[in-house]
Amino acid sequence: MADTKIQWSEVVWNPATGCDRISPGCDHCYALTMAKRLKAMGQPKYQTNGDPRTSGPGFGVAMHEDALDLPWRWRKPRMVFVNSMSDLGHARIPREFQARVWATMNGASKHTYQVLSKRPERLRRFLEACAQWDGYITHNGAPAVACGGNGIIVGVPERWPLPNVWVGTSIESDDYTRRADELRATPAAVRFLSLEPLLGPLPSLDLTGIDWVIIGGESGGGARPMDVGWVLDLMAQCREAGAAVFIKQAGSVLGRAWGAGSHGEDWDFWPTYLRIREFPQAREAIPA
């Protein structure tokens, strides 16, 4: 477990690490840069190198058995960002391992988990039609039997989709709004979008069935600008669709213009109409 500076979560949990860039929103990936630094520091989880064309040092996809039981050890309920240093929808994360991650989220159910992927089609297929794998029995698409970190056997979930797991996808430009269509077809208690880094307007975005929208500009060196007009348009779309809005950061470009810090995170300098940080309500799950 590690505390996080991400405003919409409390802690991160990385049962897998590593990824590959697949779209322009990945160009300045913070996790890739961090993995390279952690590899140089000798961190065991970051010794697998990825393809230099799409990944980098320490950022090859790797699974970590010893991290699967971490949520069982946390006494207080927490908001958990799953795989902040990877993507649970990545093709190199086997379905068997995905099942064990979901079994942990089912068993350690006092926590709320946020699963964010740029590959929502793979998560949808996994959650719609889990097969039966050796060592794991599934029921209605949910991992039914797995062993928690303290030896507790996790049984069939009482409700499906799991009411404590939020599923989301990232969209950076109008070319990738199809990811929202995949998400909309995914069984989830909460469906959310991370529109960060927001690189352009999203006129094709359909927010039907989306519960929560996170909006943010890009930060760091070479940050690409975000236009306030794009944000206002999205806020209006959210209000019409009934989706909660969370404005995360203005990004480096607007941040410098407003004096809001290097990442645009100091919202005391923002216009008051952008100071919105709402959270969603989970929809009622169906008995499994």
C-alpha cells in the first residue's frame, strides 16, 4: 500500500506493474518515468524491462503474487486505486491473475476499488463472460473461490457486479470516445471516465450510463494545453446526463497562467465555477 496524491483516491494497490503506450494520452506517462527511477533504485517490482518502442526500463508487465493479499491487511476502509502503475486490461496480464485480483476485491469488501483502463474492451469481455480456469471457479462472471491473504476462503459474491468496485476508462481526445461505448457495456456498480490529459474537445462523447467524469489538464515537462471551453462543454454534458463531475487539475499550462502551481492543482487560483469535486453514487447491484 502507498498513500497517493491523486485527489480522487486514498491509496494505490499494484498487484501488477508495467504497461505499453497505446494512444497520445500515454505520451508523457508518469508511471513510465517513475518505473525507470524505481528500477535504478533497485526496487524489486520494477526490474522487468518493457519494449523500448512502447514501454521502457522497469516498465515491462509483471505480476506480483505477494501484493495480492495487501487489502486484507488494511483495517480501515479505504478508497483504492488499482494498478496505478499498470493497466488491469493489458493483454499480458493473464485472465487467471485478473480473477485473483477480483477475488481479493470481493473478499476484502470493506474497501472501495477503482479500476481504470485504456483497454476497456478486455475488461468488458472478462467481466461479461469469465470462463472456468484451473484452480478458480466462477459464477455469473465473478471469481467465486479464492484464498485471501489470511487464509480466508472467498465465496460466491452476494451481488454482481461487485458493489465496491468502480470501473473506468481514460479518454484524451475525440478519437477515443469509443472507449466510453465499451465501458457502457461493462457490468459495474460505478462507471467512470478519466478525461486526463484532456487534449481536445469531445463532441462525440456519449455519457449515457456513465456515473462519474474526472477532468484534468496535462502536467509536467512539455505539457499540452487544455482549453477551459472544453471543460465547460463537458460540465454541461455531465449535468444533462446526470454524471458527477470532478475537476482534478488545470494542468501545467493553465496552472502557470493562473498562478495555480506547476501542475495547476491549487484550486484557490481557479475560477469559482471550476471548483467542483463530486463523487458518484453506486447503482444497486443484482443478487448473484
